[in-house]
Amino acid sequence: MRILVTGADGQLGSEFLKIKSDHDFYGFNKQSLDITNLEMIKECFDKVQPELVINCAAYTNVDGCESNQDMAYEINAKGVGLLAGECIKKNCALVHISTDYVFDGKKGREYFEFDTTNPLCVYGKSKLAGEEIIKTIMKKFYIVRTSWLYGKGKNFVKTMLELSKTRDSLEVVNDQFGSPTYARDMAEAVVDLISTQEYGIYHITNSGYCSWYELACKIFDINNIKTDVVPIDTQKLNRPAKRPAFSVLGNSKLKYKLRYWEEALKEYLANTQF
């Protein structure tokens, strides 16, 4: 299958280009394919002639979305609509990567694919708007929600390791819970999913969950780093965007569960140069 990947230099997009499979992946970064530019979309479709598109392009700066709402909706909603429209014209299926932040975190237990959405922040609202566009106009789609992704580039794991080099202690929130997800595991699961042609909404994360504080502690423990981690409440940070307190994603549709987040994290730390 000929597969076009947007956002191909990001954490998840870059992983698809490394996968060994029967598919042919064609990656485009923001410079070569801006999903808010219809002409660029058409040119890439004409060049690749894809049978499926994996959209990893997004504006993911959660706090930045609060002060740049127009940009958030331009990329996470309008751009998604343009991409979906071209997929329809070319009879091409679409995989769209979405987020746990479409939920408000008030349920107190894991969210499944059929649960009611209620995003708290502009990032979550703009990502949900993209989902709704796809559901409204398309039939051949996979909306795949994930959480706390880490891989290539900037992410929480790398940030913690960098800060530990210059600080004796770090304050990390202990009242937000999610499932840390290794981008490589996520990409492999998506490739498995597209072979089913069972379209719809899916949740894909590594198994288990923790708080950001627990994740930081585990990162330092694996790397034998002595930096103290101090648990704090979210309110103390006073961040611009509201985050869900418990946004663990439950998988009721994928045929199998991914490995536990601790195991995936160990592999990532062992095989990544920081």
C-alpha cells in the first residue's frame, strides 16, 4: 500500500518511516506539506498517489494554543478538513492522530472510544473539531487517540533528563494521570490496524498509567539519576491551559493490548541518545 505521512519529522510521523513492512511510506514535513495549504496537498497527492494517508501534522503546544487559537483551529481543524476532502476525492482512507485531551478527565476512570467528549482547553477543542469534520464527511477513516507520547524530538522524558543535569530537585505534578506511550509502539499498532480495514475511532496507548510525578521518578530510577522529584498540585503551576486530571484511554476495540509503559520506557531510554 502507498501511504502518505504528514508531520513526518515529528515524534510519531518519523517512526512510520522506520517500520519494516509491505507498505511504502512517503513522508512529508511541514515545509514540504503544509496541511492548511490545499495546493500543497493536491501536489503531494498527485506525486504519491496514496491509498492511505496518516495525518501526524498538528499544533500540539497545549499552552500555546490558548494564546494562538486561530492557529490551533487552522491546523487542527481546517487543515484536517482539507486533507479529508482530498482523501474523499481520491478514494483514499485516512488515519488521523488525536488526543486524550478531548476528554475532561472528570470520569475518574479510563475513557473508552464511545465515551462523551468534553475538552477543557483550546488544544483539545481544536483536535475534537478535526475529529468531527472527519466523522461528518468521511466513511473510510481511523481516528486514533493516544496520550503522553514520547519519541524523537521534544517530549517530557527528554525534558526531565535535561533538567536533571542542572538541578538537584524538580517539582512535578502528581494529580494528572495518563498512559505514557512510546511512539514506536504506537506506530506499529497503527500499521497493524490499517490492515483490518475496520474503520472508526480507536484508543492506542501503552498499557497501565501513572502521574507525571511517577513518570519522572521512573525515568530517573531507570537512569540511576539522583535528582529529587517533589510532587505538587497542578494548581501551583498556574499554566494557561486546563488539563484533564485523569485522561487514561481504555481500549475496547483494538484486538490486543500494547506492552506496559514501564517496559516501553526502558527500551526507549536504552536505545536513545540524549
